[in-house]
Amino acid sequence: MMEGRPTSGAYNGHFIFATEEQITSAAAIDGTRIRVFEAEDRREVQEGIRALIERQSSVERPSRELTSTQ
């Protein structure tokens, strides 16, 4: 979803498949896929991910400059 292309992975013993159209899960890589989220739920998940990305990118990273004490 973040990369803008279909992706797949595994979680808790199930394969997860994400495309722009849907997120599905199957017990086997070639097994019957079952929809995990409906369209409305997917929009909510995407909004949450976007908010998280924006929040993380706005956090200032600590300076790596070394200070000397004299």
C-alpha cells in the first residue's frame, strides 16, 4: 500500500496479499484468498498509514554533531 504496487507477506501462519483493490489472506500461497478488509475499512487503514508516515517524517531527528567540553 505504501509502495503503490501489489505486495505479499506472511503473518501469524497466513499469507497476506495487498493490491490497490483489496487485501486478502490465504492459509497457503496458492490457497483460496479471503478478503480481509472491505473497501470502507481499507480506506480507513490507508488514511491511518498516511497519517503515521506524515507524523514520522515530521519528527526531528537528533543532531549528530559532537560538542566538546573545555
